Amino acid sequence: MAEYIKNKGILWKKYQGALIPENPPHVEIHLTSEEQKYLLKTSTALFLRWPSQFDMPHASAWWYVIKDSFDGMDELSRKTRSKVRRALKRQQVRKVSHEFVAEHGYEVYNNAFTQYDTYLKPLSEKEFTQYIQSLDESQWAFFAVFDNESGVMTAYSQNFVCDETAEYKIIKLHPAYLKNYASYALIYTMNEYYLTEKKCKYVNDGSRAIAHQTKVQDFLIHKMKFRRAYCKLNVKYKPWVRVFDYDFFPFRGVFKSFRCNGCKKINVLMRQEEIRRNSSAL
């Protein structure tokens, strides 16, 4: 479960040992050394991670996947338009309440994890319900997909709405219903809602994935006309983590051959450091 801390107007989330900003990535964060130390000490996180120089004109090793315009079906390829139309014919997409997701969303959430190659473990049903109910309704919104024939909920998106942006923070798709193109219906409907009806600056699917491989961002870029907004990755480690990371970084390839959870976590840490170095070199 995530924990939160607010400092100088920036909301930080502690999750899986990291402290990361909840604010949209275009909000610039400037931290002094003392402020970095304070956040690490207060949160007991292993490291801070935040972006800067959002949407740079040149490529970097760190990015967010965003969409800042919407032109309906006209912007899609003929093949994608066909899938969107079929998806919307077979399914309904609508905004739903926190309580509805807390009560009906766990089956989608839990089954989605069977498709992941990750050390992360799904929440229990009780933890899932408590987490959904804890979210601030003024900043969090849910869209869900329902099969027309059975009425079953087949997918949902948990969206963080802030500063005229919407982040598709968590998207879960039940693998048994992927053939109905639920993702096409869900993304198309949300893009239209946020970019056309709500006139958001942009929507985004978050940063480049590190902990596990995902095809979602490739799908968004190649099918739904999202793009990469490049930026710089900043990381501030606790002293002992920094020493460990820097000492073992030259041997990072060795850990890739091990499949235990501890080694997977080390791989993620090493991968993050590699990305930080590459993005900082520009």
C-alpha cells in the first residue's frame, strides 16, 4: 500500500521503497540537498526519483507516454478504426464510482497479474478494497469496460486528474476478454473525454516501465497515437544504497541470470541507475 508525504506543494508517494512525485511530470521539482535528505529521512524511502526538463526536443533514456491532441477516428489507421468500432459495439465504457470498483474490480485486477513477468505481488482482495476506498474522489476517477452480452466488468482504468491533466495511472485488463479489444474501447473513450470534453493539456500513461515488461505503452504509441515526452531522470539514494548500487553497477549483467525476487529487485535498481546515467549524459 502506498504512503504519501507533502513537501513544498509536491505530493510524494512512497511505494516499493521509492519516493516519487504524484504531481504531473510537467511540474518542475527543484530540491536542495537538504530537502532531499529531509524527504529520505521522513519517508524512510530507499531513494527519491523525479523527472525534470519534461518534453525535451531530443530523445533521452527516460520518458513519459503522453497524448496532447485528439482527432477522433480520423487520426487512427484503418485497421485500428475497425477494432475501435468493433470494441465499442460489443462493450460499454463508462465512468464508475470508487465504491463500484472496490466491490467489483478485484477479479479484473487479480487476473491481470497473470500476464506480468514481475516480482511485484497483487494485493489481497481486502487490501484492494481498502486501497480503492482510501483514494481521494476529488483527484481520482475510474472508467470501466462492460461486456454487452454478460454485463461482466472486463477492464478498468484508475486515473489521477490534476493540474488540467489526466494520468492513466493503473490499467487492468482481464485476459479472458482481450479478444473483444477492451483496451481499444477504453483508451479511445477516455482520450475523447479528457482531451475533447474536459480539454486537458494532455493525458499520459506514466513513465517508462522498469519493474516489468509491458506492451501497453507500445500499443498506445503505435495504435492510439500517443508519443514519448522525453525528460531527464533524477535519483537521490540513501547513502548505503548509493554505495551498493555504484559498487555493483559494473557487474549488473550477472544478476540478470538469477530469477529470485531479491535478484529481480537488484536488477530493477541497476536498470534504473543505467537509465539515470544515460538520461543525465545528454
